[in-house]
Amino acid sequence: MIGKKDGSPGIGVSLSNKAEVYGEANTFCRAKGLEVDALNVTTTPAMPRRLGSAELQFRCVSPGAAAQPLVRDSDNIIEIRNR
């Protein structure tokens, strides 16, 4: 996980801050010969008297593994019966 607070107050989400978080994650994974698979991104917009922040939860995976579609079981199972 990498998190970063904005350096200056303002209103809204700093896209440069979010880009820096992704950049740090890419640098970390590339050093291991891997690539980033983003699991969760949380951004908190800046408001008066509060700095904004960006947080990226990620894992490093082998090249190409992050591009594969996620296969998930369904949350609900519906049974249809013919009479």
C-alpha cells in the first residue's frame, strides 16, 4: 500500500498526487521485474483546513497477469425449475 497527502490545501482531488502514487507503485514493482495490479484506490478530496490524499492498495504480479479478466463466482444462485 502506498499513501500520499497533498502538499498544498485546495478543493477537490489532486490528480498529480494520484499519479505520483501510481508512479511509486510502478517503480517498486519494476525493480522486481513485475508490474502493478491495483486492488483498491481511495482518494479523499481536499477541503478548507483539510489536505486531500490518495491511497493505492496493490500487488506486484508477473507481466501480463494484471491484464487477465477477473473470474468471480456469482453472489446469488437462482434455481429455475420446470414443472
